[in-house]
Amino acid sequence: MAACLMAYNGWSYVSFVAGEVQDPHKNLLRALVIGMAIVGLLYVSANAAYLRIMTIPEIAATERVGAELATRTMGSNGATFVSITVLLSIIGAINGCILTAARLPFAQARDGLFFARFGRVHARFRTPAFAILFGGLWTGLLILTGSYETLYSYSILAAWIFYTMSVAAVYVLRKKMPGVSRPYRMWGYPYTLWLFVIVSVWFMVNAFITQPRPSLMAFVIVATGIAAYRIWHKPRPVTDLL
């Protein structure tokens, strides 16, 4: 389940750069809907193809299912083609992460909630260069500390903790600030909201039961943010940004 959710996880990245999106009231929702629809179609189609050609025990015993499927249907050249396609997809995903993830510490620093240096803009390239550099170094360190399966187990659970809180916050904020302008309408509210929260909580509880160590580590990593927030909780102006 964690691996499946990881395949869809890029949906949230567009919200990281919401401040740089033109006409976000329309384009954010449009990007989320179109992007998720394309990913869902590709993911379901790929799994349908796997199940058409291979049995479930064969899929479970195969390390690279896509390459094995291509070998059976198109020969060795097909396996090479699929491998190259996967590598190009990984490069595209990394590019998206670089463009978006650096905006998180950048925005925190601009709001006085993180080290001021992360909020600086490069004089020539007009990018959050230090945030991008630090993100690359931190990613390299994480790669050296564990396997891919361990890392995505940590990251996907940590991400869903925030997704669940973000969705629940919609209900809280609508109650606390009923008069605020709301350019977005949530389909099926509040039923869709609570359905998402219930399923998310079920997933997280299940993860804690079936994978206690990675789940606990993910929780500890997220909890460190509370301590960090207490250090920087007083908004401070960030100077010398340019």
C-alpha cells in the first residue's frame, strides 16, 4: 500500500509552488485533476497489463515487473526500452522534486520560521540556490543511510500525516473563519473530507501495526518539526534576500 501511494505522491508538489502559478484559482485545481487522472490511467493500465500476462505469484517473485513483462511480449529489446523509459521517468520526477521541494524551506525562511540563508535568492539565476543545494546534500545523505524501501516507508507515512492534517484543517478553518473568501468549492463536502480522513487514519494505524519501526521513525521525524517551530515561532523579517 505504501508503494502504491508513493506512485501517486507527486500530486502535492504543485501546491508547493502555488505562489508562482499564474491564475492559481483555476490552474492549481486543473493541474491536480489532470495530473492525477493521467497518473491513475497509466498506473491502472500498467497493472492490468501485468495481470494479463503474468500470474500474481510471478509478479510477487519478480524484482522488475515492467522489464519482465516487456521481455515476454517484445523480447530483450523491449526490456531495454522499458528500462530506459523508467530511468527517464525517474529523472523527470527528480527534476520536479528539485523545482518544488526547495520552495518549502525557502518559504519558511521568508516567513522567519527557518534559517535566513534558505530564503535568499541567487543574484544571477533568481532561484533559492542554497535551499536547492542543501536539499541535494540531504538527499544524498539519506540515500547512504538506508534502502529505497526503508526511505519510502518513512517518507510516505510522514507525508500522509500532513495530508490528513491538511484536509482536516479545511473543516476546522471553515468553522473558525466562516466569513473568509473561499475561491475553491470542495465536492461532496463534508462527506468527501471525512471519508478521506477516515481512510488516511486507517492507513496510518495499519502502518504502525504492520511496520512499527519505520512508522515510529517517521513519526519522530515529523515530531522534530514541533521543536523546530518553537525555536522560530516568532516571525522575524528576513533581510538581505537579494
